[in-house]
Amino acid sequence: MRRVVRILLPLTHPMDVFTHALAPVILTRLAFGRPAWLRSYGFLAIGIAGALPDLLNPHLSLAARLSSWSHGLPFWLLFTVLMFSLTLLKKLKLSWQLASILSFSYVFHMFCDSISGGVDWFYPFGHLQLGDYFVDPIYWVPLDVVLFLITYYLFRMLPTLEKTRRNFQSSKGA
């Protein structure tokens, strides 16, 4: 099986949209919980920002990713400037904290791709190809399953357990 995966490796999409969307959402939830500046749409926006390089310029091979304008630092810089510019529009109510996390989510996508095949960091203005298959493609689907389970736990089970614990403590104290 591993031999088949290695032969088909150049034809496969490195990691996938689910990994790129869920990983920054999980990191944000673990780091900040649910702060007031992270409105109801915040986690959705973080997931979209994490998947955005693939959504903007889809690719099915490593070679296509290495020549993808959305997978380079120049476009990430443009995206970051846009996010921080949007914080100036009072009508949008985009906080600088969320803009920072959206920018992080985008660049984190490129980091994840760099450990699953590589990224040309300066494309299209230069070439700095860094990365390798540090995460074997055989683990990409199990990684998605683990990320889905962690997301379910953090957003569904944990709040329910905390609510049950609070209700138990309040009934015990009464």
C-alpha cells in the first residue's frame, strides 16, 4: 500500500481543505476559548481563511501548488494588509485580534503544505522552495478524522459537559 501511495504521490493533493480549515479553528479555540471579540461568525471566518489558499487557486498536484500564486508570501502579505484595512471600517466590526488570527490561519495553511510536500514561498516574484513530506500522505485522512473529532469535542461535548457540571454544582449547593 505504501508503495502505491508513493507512486501516486505527485498526483495527489497535499493535505486537504478540511485539515487547513479545522487546524486553525482548533488552535484558536484552545488558545482563546470564546472571547468577546470573536463574534459568532469568527470561527467560520477562521476556517475559511485557513482553507483560502486552496479555495482561491485549487490544485491537484504538488507541481501545481508550487506554481500557485495563492501559496506564496506575497499574496499572504496582500491578504494581511486587506484584513487590517478592513478593521478600519467600523461597519464591519472586524477586530484587529480576529484580523491577526485570519492572517495566521492563511500562513498556517502554507506551513502545513510545506510539511506535506513543500511550498514556493516567494512565488510569483521569486523562488524559495522549502518543505518535504514530513507528514506521510497515508496519514492525511486519519488526521482529518482526528481533527473532526477534536472539533466536535471542543465545540459540542465540552460546552455540554461544562453546563452539566455547573448545573450539578448549583443543585448540590442549593
